[in-house]
Amino acid sequence: MSATATDARTAHATGVERLLESYAAVPATAPIRLAKRTSNLFRTRESTKVGGLDTSGLTHVISVDPAARTADVAGMCTYEDLVAATLPHGLSPLVVPQLKTITLGGAVTGLGIESTSFRNGLPHESVLELDILTGAGEIVTASPAEHADLYRAFPNSYGTLGYAVRLRIELESVEPYVALTHVRFHSLAELVAAMDRIVTTGRFDDVRVDYLDGVVFSAEESYLCIGVQTAASGPVSDYTRQEIYYRSIQHDDGAKTDRLSIHDYLWRWDTDWFWCSEAFGAQHPLIRRFWPRRYRRSSSYWKLMRLERRFDIGDRLERLHGRPPRERVIQDVEIPIERCVEFVDWFLANVPIEPIWLCPLRLRDEDGWPLYPISPDRTYVNVGFWSTVPIGATEGETNRGIERRVSDLDGHKSLYSDAYYAPDEFDALYGGATYRDVKRRYDPDSRLLDLYAKAVQRR
């Protein structure tokens, strides 16, 4: 073992000690939370004066094994740091969520998705084993063979069954570049049919497809973005400067090609937070010229959004213009591919938000995952939409309408943002019986929050 690897393991052991010490310091009657300044959750939560768990020593890559194509990673390590450690070996995680500051533990206990999900599933499906700090204050190693009930229930538990301390994940080989083809569609039905063919065959125009996602600007303007890994050198685009990636996709008809380095492809959405940087003026040519590149990233926009929420800046501006407050509609939903056109048509007719992101998904694991029970033998499309709409007559009116429509179409909704389900409905949708069994075993004193309390009641 190299000196660097030894140092990393020593640092990890020290980080685990600090984590356990901070757990012991939390009063027995107080709930356990993480002490973290950043988050990629988009729901407000009750504040608390109780100190959280110290995870500051759990932010690193412990080791990368190029021969086995695996990595051992601390739970609070970001994908940005993980990719920086794996790409020099020509390797990448099987699924790299779009935003640099998403952590490995966050993507596994929550849900992540990206353009490899049509062939690699979700991030938690590439986890070989993980160490979890349970509500009982114990660290257990969970895998398909050991503590399998916790291993299977951990995804979509959002820290209510424990916190990931270390994860061993699979990696895959990648080439230095990605050749992109952006295919224009004038019909949503044609786009979804083409997407379905690619998911089924793994090919487009008889060429292997490595990456697949799409963008809908309107019912008459949508695109599939098809990526193929390549070692061929040549000029590449750079969308961290004046040009904006999602705008580069647009064209009148047919197909448009582009090339990115593998690094820039993985983070193509982060520079402008997909397209949401527009809300802060970061896409205006003049403002963009003077906005430092190091601050053109999702974490910067998240900080600005946090300030906006704290001081209600958006609602204040709406009042100054004589308009009512606006409702945040920031959601990702999984819709069966055969119902995708139906959902998007409904959405475009009822929710004034565009663009919309589409990302096909097919689970790798044949048994499925009980707290997010989508079918392993079925193709879904993740539909992502992130903006605000005029406030309705009741709280969360638009979000509630989306929840109803998703359920009507046999879909599922991620829980990283606002949710409005009644307890019985939530229980049926998110594996309530399995969750309670695992909760009783690994958090018998309910030191961790309950999933419904956290996801819906915003505790």
C-alpha cells in the first residue's frame, strides 16, 4: 500500500472517530442530524439549536483500485472530488449526477440520475458495500450479503435509517472525449419513440450510445442528446466561458454535432445549473463576462437561492410589481416511458415552465429497491423541471397537481423537494412496511427523523 493510500485510510479512521464523538455529544432526547453547511435538497426545514454530527473528516476519496475498477469513498465526498481522482486512471463512476457538490452518500441515500442511467441504473446500484452509522450509534457494513435489509432500504431513506460513512463503488472505463449528436424533433411522440429504441438496442444509427438525455423547449421543439465516447483527438467546445451548453443544443432541423472532453461532458450542466442560472442574470452576455468563472457553478447559485429564501427577495420583488408570491416547482419525477408523452403534454398545457429535462432510466438490479419501488423490468423517463409559477388558491397547488398526475400515470416522485402526500398515500408509494421494519431494527429509539416527517412535514 502506498504512503498516499495509507494517509488516506488514516485520515478516514480519524474522521470516523470524530463522527462517533459528535454522536455521543448529542443529548439522548435530541434528534440526530448532520452538521453540514451545504445541501442539494430543495425543501425548507425546521431550524434546530442542537449540534449536528461532525462529518468534516469524511470528505475524501480513500482509494481507487484501477485493476478492480472500484473506489472506496468517504460518505461526504463530492462527485467533483471523486471524478478528479478517477479520471486520471481512465475511470468514472457508473452514474455521475449533474451537480459537482452532490455527495456520494447523498446520491445513495437520496436518488441520483444522469445520462448513463439508461444502461447503468441509479447511483446506489453500483454500490458494492457501505459502512452506515445507524440511529443506534453503531457502524455496520451493509451489502447484498450482510445487513441486506439495510442495504436495500437505504436508497431513498434520506438519512432516516443512517448515514453513509464509507462506500465501495464500481467504476467503468471512459475515453478522453465525448462526441455529441443533438437530434431535433418537432413531435414529442417521435422523440420518445426514438429514445425507447435507443434504450432497447443501445444504438443510434447503428453506433453504440454511451450517454442519453434530452431537453424539451416546447411541444414543437425538443432534442435528444446522444453521446459516444471516443479517443480521437480534436477541437472541443468549452461551455464554462461565454457560450451556454443548453443553448448550443438548439437548431432548426436534423442533427447537430459537438465534442467535449469527458471532464467537461460530466459537468456540462453544472456551469449554468442546467438553465437556472438565468434567474441570477448569469446568462446575460455582459454580466457573464464579468462573473468570475470559478463562481459559475451550481454551488454558487445555491448560495444565492438560500439568501433569496432567507430574505424573501423574490416575493418582495413580486409585491413591488403588484403581483402575488410565486410557488416553487422544483421536482424530478419518474414516468413509465409509454406514458411519458401523456405526462409532458399535460405538463406543458398546465404548468408554465420550460425547458424540461428528460433522462431515461432502467434499473440494473432485478429485485428493485423497496423505498423507491419502480419496476426493474420497465423503462422510465426522469422528467425534471425547476422554476416557479404563480401561486394558487391553496398551498402547493401546482405541486399537488403534479403529484396526482404522476400517480395517475403509475410514476414516482423524488423526495429532495417539497412533497404534499397524505400519510397513507406516502406509505403506499415509498415502501412504508419495509421502512418501518428496518427502522425498528437499526434505529430502535428513533434518534433519526422519520422519513415522512422529513420529506413532507419538513422537520
